[in-house]
Amino acid sequence: NFTYCPATGLAKGNEHSEFAGWAFPFPGVFLTEEFISEDEESEIVELMDRDDWKPSQSGRKKQDYGPKVNFKKQRLKAGSFTGLPSFSQRLVAQMKACCILGDFLPVEQCNLDYTPARGSAIDPHFDDWWLWGERLVSLNLLSKTVLSMSCDSGDSIQLFPTCSKENGELSPSGPFTPTSACKNSGEEGIGHLLPPRLVPSQEVTVAIPLPRRSLVVLYGDARYRWKHAIHRKHIERRRVCVTFRELSAEFSAGGRHEELGKELLEIALSFQGRPV
């Protein structure tokens, strides 16, 4: 019932929902379009298709490049992990040009293949945060889709009106405060203040449109407070998603498993890997 706006960082109420005319800040999303060219996209998918795709849950297929992990028991080892694929070296280098990814060091890559014929989807979930760090980076290939965000916490979200007397819409650079003015269309000529509106988090869903060849990063609230999903209705044709994950603090410099983290990063960034 809300749609994320990359230009403003706001989740805006959809026109035909009960939240039309309302919005709230939605931090923790970085989205850049046309991250790679059509030629680069074709080359990457062709290289992926040379390797086998293994069946996964909910009608998906996958290729994993990463350590062997038991998340329930919190155990991992390098196993047969030989690094990220060679074609990802260029992608990782390009990521460093993004302000939020200057120091991003991926230790795992997961390729997922979605098609309508298989009813491909992925249910609302959090990615693990014992092993994986704050930033989740995904490259969306072959077709557009929608990343659906939901929150099942018991708190409330404060909404603010998005209209103003001047142009009927809140300016991205203007004040986004409880005193934002909104003209009441039912009382012609009378402008008055609308108070913020509180709604339970469970009643709010936010759609993040992902254009073809776009790169999205989830961090902060979008990573730890909001679950993410891909619904079947948003898979219109074949879609390939390339997700990169970094190490958590526990496996980074100064962490309890720093040495193991160094070993895994050295393997990952050799870029000599095959799917495990």
C-alpha cells in the first residue's frame, strides 16, 4: 500500500489505498539504475548458464558461491568454496564507485533464477546476521520486478501528509514534519494543519520497484527491521538476481572469528570460483 521513491527516500501511499496522500521516511535503501549495460548483462547471464542451476525453494533455481554454513548451529567451513566467479570481479570493482559500497568486500554470491512457469517467488524473510554483515547487494537482471517489504514488529509508523497549498505535493527538499500543511479539499479556501497519523507496522507494506539491470542495497532499517520478499505476481518473465553478502563484525577485523573471516575473504576475492 506504499511505494518507495528513490528521489526522496519516502514511502508514499498508493493512489487507490487508504494511505493515499500520506508518506513516511523509509531509510536503508540505495538504488541505482542501469548499473551495467545490456551487453554486459547478456555476457553475465550466458556465463552463468554454462554452469548447472540447482533446484531451490518456491520454484527458484540457484547457484551458490560461498562457504558451507549451518546457520542453526552457527558453524561454517570453507568446504569446496573456491571463490566468487571470474565475471564478478568487474562487478565488484564497479560497486566501489557507489558511495555506500566503497569498502564493500563480498564473501558470498548467490545467483537465483526466477520464471513465471515455475511460480518462482521468495517469502518474506530476514537474511542471517550472525555471518552476513549489514549491506545486502543485489543486481536485478533480464526483467523488472518489485521487492516487497513488510514489518511484523509491534510498534507503529508515523505518517505525514504529502500535500501542500502550493502544488499539492510535498517538496523533497521541504520540511517533512508533523506540521506539514495540507489543504482540505472538502473546505474550499481553508488551509489547516493535519496531525501525523499513527498506523500499526503490520498494516504497512512497501513496494520497491527494481528496474532491469538496477543495483539495490539494503542496510540499516531496511535490512534489520523490514523483511523482504518477491511475490509470484511480480515475476513476468525470466529474472536472474545476483546477490552479494559481506561478513558480519564477528568475522571482521577485531571480531571473535577474524582469522576465519580473513581466510574466507582471501578465497572469495581470488575470483576463481565455481558453484558449490
